Amino acid sequence: MFDLERITRENIKGLVPYSSARDEFSGEAKVFLDANENSLGSPLPKWYNRYPDPHQLKVKEAISTIKGIASEHIFLGNGSDECIDLLFRCFCEPKIDNVVICPPTYGMYGVSANINNVEVRKAPLTEDFQLDLTHLENLVDAQTRIVWICSPNNPTGNCFNRTDIEAVLNNFNGIVVIDEAYINFARQKSFIQDLADYPNLVVMQTFSKAWGLAALRLGMAFASVSIIDVLNKVKPPYNINQVSQELALRALEEVGQVNDMIREIVDMRNALSEVFERIPTVEKVYPSDANFILVKIKEARMVYDFLLTKGIVVRDRSNVRLCEDCLRITVGTEKENTMLIDAIGDWLSGKQLEDLTVV
Ligand code: PMP
């Protein structure tokens, strides 16, 4: 049985959170002399002299409408990376507790664990980049607090089998984080609608990928009200700045445009995959449910260096276990994708690729 009390760190259970000026007063007033702001204003035309809403209520309401999840199930972080760090700080006792990750996967789970002095146990993916449930289960002990699952996974690009994720959710009595940063590009549906079934589930999504707003630093965590309450207690009071809140609100009115971009990126991803499959030195293009593809190519490091000479930077993953000789390539604009393919053509002396086009 999942017991949030059991896995919440003692110091966090007893924590009296910081109470900001904006926590203690949130109604209408004419004169604000409560937060030591600059009452004269700022060099900018807007009310940027005021602290932002610490609870980001308007942004959460807009997200709630789009996702069909009540606001009290939503936590906003300064990027998903802040959510990751907070989950460690709330639920993992340094030097005592441990977490399980499934490499190759997103690097911040391990880095955040190290920063927080929490042991990382690794259940590597199988050869076909799926969860190794037996290994995972063997790693779990009484001190295991979080299992990190990234689906669609970075850098492999695929979703994990839904039934495997469900097995972890059903059998592990700590928190299961499903990082769905790339879910909008996937065929599989989000776990966000399954929150009611799993009290131990945290789903993370972000504005950095499909929404095209990596610069705003806005990440979302969806979970039970009690998990969200713990995260809220620990987060810095004004972790989402005013500009990000305003711009996110504006972007949230443009779901249609975002959906158009998603469709375009998925089409270009599929076209790019097909082109790469026809390149003679490409050994494999892994199926992708994300906005990037993972390509196994002969002399990957040399291809990477050659692309750099052309001003094109991709991600070299050839030193990562199970991704030997692999490059991770983000889907670009049509023009950028063509430049990439042309550059690969140059790498192969242009002989084999003369008739290759992206779309
Ligand atoms: N999760 C995954 C799987 C990612 O690949 C990334 C960014 N590369 C993040 C989270 C970080 O997202 P954010 O920009 O919201 O911190």
C-alpha cells in the first residue's frame, strides 16, 4: 500500500513553510505596503515592481481547462527540472533512501539524485528499449522512494509498454514519476487521466517541447492533492516569475496553433526517419514518439564532428550504454532538416544521396 506519510521526509513533514506577503494578503487593496517592493515602479511599463502570484492560480486554471484536471492536482516548477529536484528533496532522505532509474534516460534524474546525496539504482532498458521489470523489481527495497520512468524516453525516443508502466504503478509502493515531456508527439496516451487510480503517480509535462516555450522555464507536475501539497510546502515562494506566468497564459489561448506545430513536427520526424533509413551508413533509425530521432550510424563521432564544421549541432550519444554509435537529432524546420541531409550527403561525398529529399 502506498503511504505518503511513510515516504515523506521527517523534516518536510514538520516543516512550517515560508509565508510570503502575497500568501497573507491576496484580496483587493489600493495601497500595497506589505512586501518591500519598489513602490515607485520600475524602468519597464508594466507592474513588474510587484511580486508574482506564488500559487500561479490563473495559469493553473488555464492548464486545468485544457487538460481536464482540477487545479489542485497541478504543481508548476521552474522547468520540469525544478519538479525533479523538489521530488528528491521532499521524499528522499540523503544517504538513506534510494531511487531507481532506467538508463539510457534523461540525465537529470541521476544528477539531481547526486546533488541530493541519494543513491541511484539502475535497471537498464532491454535491447529493444523497454523496461526490464524483473531487474527493476529486484532493485527495489524498503528504502526505495521513487521509480523514474521517462516515456517517451529521452534519448531513445520510444514509449514504454503501457502494461509495464501499469505493473510498476501497481506493485511499487513508493512514488512512480512518469516524465511525459514528449507526450504530445506520441501515439500513446498520457497517464494524466489515471491519477485517480494511482495515489503514487506523478506525471510530469513541460512547456519546453510541444509548446515551444523552453525559455520560459515552466514545468508541470500532476499528482494527488496530498503530493502536490508537499511540493508546494517546499518550493521557493515565487518560483514562477511574472513574465513567464503572463506569457504562459497567452500561449495557453493558442492550443490550436500548438496542435498544428505538433502535427507538422510529427510529419517532419517521420519524413526525416525515412530519409535516414535510406542512408547507406545508417544501421538503424529507432522508432520515435518524440520530436527527435535516434540514429545508429557508422562513425557516429566523426559524423558529429563533420556536422559541426557545417555549423550543425546534434547530440552525440555514442558513449551512452545501449546507444553506442548513436546520434540524437532534434527535428528542425524544413530548411534545417534539408541542411542536415545535405551535410550528411557531403559527408558521404554526395554519391549515394543525390536524390534524397526530406519531404
Ligand atoms: N524531461 C525530459 C525527458 C527532458 O528531455 C527534458 C529536457 N531535455 C526535461 C524533462 C526538462 O524539461 P524542462 O525544460 O521543463 O526543465
